[in-house]
Amino acid sequence: MSGAGIRAGVSGAGVRAGVSGAGVRAGVSPLVESERDPAGAIVAEEVPAGEGWIGELAAGAVLRIVDLCGNQAVDTLFFDAHDHSNRYSAVDTLREQGSAYLGLGSRLLALDGEPLVSIVADTCGRHDTLGGACSQESNVVRYGAHTRHMHACRNTFLLTALQWGGGLSKRDLSANVNFFMNVPLSSDGALEFADGISAPGRYVELLAERDTLVLISNCPQLNNPCNGYDPTPVRLLVWPAR
Ligand SMILES: [Zn+2]
């Protein structure tokens, strides 16, 4: 979340456009489509850019997040539904899987070391959990004082959590997943917010390994290429446990 070492790829020269470059697919996991039929989903909702969503997945349920228009970052937090203090741990997840990106087969671990959800289908290939969620503070540091009042994911997380009323508070907003967001890690260890590798209709599916609370901010960021400078809606589908 500090952002101090992140070179936001705002202007052309520093941006490694993520769509067609030869090296872009490096670190991309295999792409596997789902056989699940949207007609059988028990939840089918569209989340506009800048809006939030919160819901519980019973163990065995599957959540699909669809990047309807492409190049959209979907900031997401996970919690054990029965113990919100046992939340998603980015550092444990990356250490245990031995790689810096999330993709097919990634097990998203809680602080207790056991998975909350696993990625069981993916047509994007790479998802970020290093770049953090945008905030008013980080926007000011990166993009200038004039961005202070622009909407940011941490606002959406907090607003959605408080409106839900289930006991989450600001202190529960820790390191998150950015589905579809492209944050390449260079050989010298630098991070960059780059143009996306997703495209219209690509999706990721998450299997709940236990009863899991999911909190989403569909990112409104306009100051870096993570949303292609044009935040767009996503679609959520949930299937019950088989
Ligand atoms: Zn954001």
C-alpha cells in the first residue's frame, strides 16, 4: 500500500503496454474455461465501475467475475465468514505458491494458512495481489493534490462494508487481490501499473474452500492504465455447491 516504489505507468514511455508485447504473456498461467452454465447461477449481478459488492459464499460455491468490457481492475478482499479477523493473506499466498502472480490453481490463503478460495477457471491468465487498492492518499502521492477528491477503492470497500453492517471496519481492509490487473514485476524487483492483459468477456472463477465473505470494489481509478483510463462494469455470477 505504500506505493513509494511503484512507478505508475501514466505516460507513454514508461508504460509497457500489456496487450501485444512479446514478453507480456510471461508469467501467465494456463487458460481454462468453465463448464458452468450461467442459467444455473443463483446470483447474477452487474457491478458498475466505482461501486462495491459484498456477499457470502458457502463452502463449495463458485463465484465468477466477468470483465465485461476488458481492462478492468476488480479489487477484492476475502474473509472467513465465521471469523472476519481470519482474512486473506497476500504474503502467505505468494510464499506458499512460489510465484508473484495469481492464476489458475492459485489457493488464496487466510492468515491461518488454509485456503479461503481457489482459482478453478480463468480466461485472463494473470491477476495481481501486490499493487494494493487505490486510496485518496495514494492518489495524492502518485498523481497530485488535485486527485484527492477522486473516488478510490478504499472508499468503496469501507462504504460497502459499513452499509452491509456485518461488523467489518476500516481495520479489516488489508492487502487485497486485483483481479485482471496487470502489475508486472521486473527483474530488478520494480512494480509497475501497466496496461491490462484482460479483454472483454474474460473471467475468473473462484471455488469457496470454506464459508467465505467476499468484498469487492470495482475500481474507479482514472489516473493509471489499470482500467484503460475508462473504468467499466463487471458481472458476478454465483453457483451453489454441487
Ligand atoms: Zn482502485
